[in-house]
Amino acid sequence: MNEREHAKIFFNFLEGGPVEITASFPAGEIKDTLDNLKTSANGENEEWTKLYVEFAKTAEEEGFKEIAAKFKLISKVEKAHEERFKKLYSNLEEGKVFVRNAKLIWKCRNCGHLHEGIKAPETCPLCMHPQSFFELQNSNF
């Protein structure tokens, strides 16, 4: 989610030349969707409550105030990612991903078909893509 852009932000602070990176990264396991969402939420929590806090502190101590500020701003994005994963986890666990209590507008992410109802269609009547392509219509413009 946004991580590529975050990497580009920090890459632009580099002044050129070779960069050697020696590190290991946890690959994790691919499990069922609920487990994956929980693991992802926990990972985002660690990023915004620990990792980016420490990165910002180190950058500040080393005199990189602008970089420290970027870490602090990105930690807010990571917090929003955690909240999003938790909400999706809750909706999935409660069977509310494609069904709601009131009529809403569901949009097919493939063809743009709009459907009004308490649940997304099993199959898009326009492009025939499965229900998994539907999301709630967003009106944030």
C-alpha cells in the first residue's frame, strides 16, 4: 500500500554512490485471509508504534531533521493502514464485506458497473466478473 512511494521519498535523500545493505527480512507465512489480515495489522502497528519512531529518533540525533519529519509523517500513514486492516478483518469475520444492513451502491472495480442493494451481486451483470471485484462506491470527490 504506499510503501513504494515511501521508499522513493527516502531514496531521494541519497546523494548517489554505492549503497550496501545487509539485512534479513521476515518472509512470513501465507495463511487464510483472516490470519493474513491480522498479521498485516500487527506489522503495521509495529511500524508506526516502534520502527518509525526509532528511525525518526535516530535521524533526529544524527542531524537529519527533514528525514526525521518524513518518518513521523509516514508513521501516521502506517497507523491508517493498521486501522484499515483491522476494519476489513472485522467486516470479513462478521460477513460484512459484500453485505450491509442498508441499501448502498456497489461498484465493480473491473468495468465500473454500479449496483444498488444491501449486497454486492454474486457476478457482475455487465462484465461477468465475480463478487470479489465489487467494492462500496466511494464519493470522496
